[in-house]
Amino acid sequence: MSELNGIRVLVTGASSGLGAAMAAALAGAGARVMVTSREQARAEATARELGPPAFPCQLDVRDERSVAACVGRAREAWGGIDMLVNNAGIGMRTVNPRFMSEPQPFWQVGPAGFRDVVETKVVGCFLMARAVVPLMLREGGGRIVNISMNEQTMVRRGFVPYGPAGAGVEALSRVMAADLAGSPVTVNILLPGGATRTGMIPDEASAEVRAAMLDPAVMGPPIVWLASGQAAGVHDRRIVAAEFGSAPAAP
């Protein structure tokens, strides 16, 4: 068995973008990975690409019944969960398809679009961690990694609700870490460190802009490190993938 020795990892929003990149890196390093998506077919396709270490689960992180069912599947298959990667999110395209060239002021954002972005990112992180952490505490340990964004993005003009959703995840992560201080469950934040080439980027983005974007694979080395024995005890850290070189020392 390779580096991660079959540890059990649930990745939300794993069928594309950052989630797919992290799921691939984890599976490649020897983890067992549950790949999730709102659409079962997309989760199944991703699991087939990753091979036997992966299996699919339809999951809507906004719905506690869906969360409970997916966590239940992981328990049935594996007996428990060693790591939760809270990655599921919705980008700005859902509320403003031209958000880069025509920023939209917050008062023009529709309430339904605002709720969908915030519920997927912030409420989703809460519901997933709420379902998984008690299991980890009973089993004697576990790791939570919440995926965030640059601070500049959080307060960027025209970035309601995407920016505030990222800020909410960071605040939630810090509270989770404080609540779990002294326990065998760790909580950390991971972010790319720049715009990435994912489906969240609008079609009008120029070739120059796209060329400057990070490859989603930048998330691979830090997520594998966070799942590894080298990161045992690393807690309440904010790790920027683009700046991740050799594994940072545990605090």
C-alpha cells in the first residue's frame, strides 16, 4: 500500500475542478475516496476514472437527509471516515455569468442565487462536519479540511455572494478548530492561492487570463500531505496550495 495506506476520505464536490483534482491525488497516493456530486452519473464517472480506490455517492450538501445518507454509505463501506474534505461550492456564474467583465452590485443579486451559493458552501460545510465529527470522536480521531479562497476574493467588488460565502467558511473553520482544540480531530483550511482553471470561470475570460490561472492539480500535494502521517497534529492552519513546497512543520 502506498503513502496514505488506504485511509478513508470523503470529498464533496468531487466530480470536477478542485474536488476532482484532490480526489485523484488522494486516490493516487493510496487513499480510499468517496467521490460525491449532486448528480449520481457524474459521481460514477469520476469514480470509474479513479479506479477501485474510489466509489461514488450522490450528495446534496445543502440537505441534511442527503448528507446523512452519504455518510451512512461511507460507514457501511468502510466502517468510518478518516478525513472529510469540504469542497462543494457554486461559483459566481450562477448569479452573474459575466461577473469578470460586468460586476454586479449586491442589490441586484437575486435572493435565490444568494441562498444557493451560501447554503452550498457554508451550510454544506456545517452539515457535513456536523455529521462526521461525532463519528471521528468516537473512533478516536479524524481530519477536516475546508476549502476556501483568497482574502482578496472575499471582498472583491461584484463578488456577492461568492466572496462572503468564502469568508463564512473561514470563520466557521476557526470556530470548529476552537471547539475541537485538545481533541483527536483536526480542522484546517486549504485554498489554491489564485484563480484556477475550473468551470467557474466565465466564457469571456481572455486567453491571457486563462494562461495565468492555476491548474487545479495545485491542490494535490497539500491535500495528500494533510491526509498523511506527516500532518498528524496539524490544527487550525490556513494553507495556500500555490505556496506549498516542502511539507510545513507541524505547529
